[in-house]
Amino acid sequence: MAIDYASLLSTEQKRSILEQRLNQFALEAYQHDINRKVAVASNNDEGIKNADDALAILSQAITIHQEELASLPAVTE
């Protein structure tokens, strides 16, 4: 029997988690972008590939989290 973890969280908790993760992913992507620039400048093909791979994963993670955030009910004031 699977536990429905999402049902244990309020909409605001979900929103907060998603926003925090999006911020974390953006920070990580920024660092990998800098790492890629360093790798390019030093002709480090492995470093370029590693940065590109990480950026691709982060891009997908950001997209999925943005979609999940957009699917939550609107905030009511």
C-alpha cells in the first residue's frame, strides 16, 4: 500500500517546498554554468561534458517543479 505523501502537506507547504527547490536548482545551475566556462577556458572536455550533463538534468528538474507549482491552486489573500 503506497502512502499519498502529497496529501500530508498543505498547498502552502507544497508551494514553499517547490519555491525553495527552484531556488536551489537555479543556484546549482549558475554554479555549473560557471564551471562550464572554466572548463571551456581550460580546454577541459570532460569538465564541459560534466557541466552540460548537470545543466540538462537541472533544466528538466526546474521545468518539472515549475509545472507542479503552476498546478497548485491559486493563493487566496
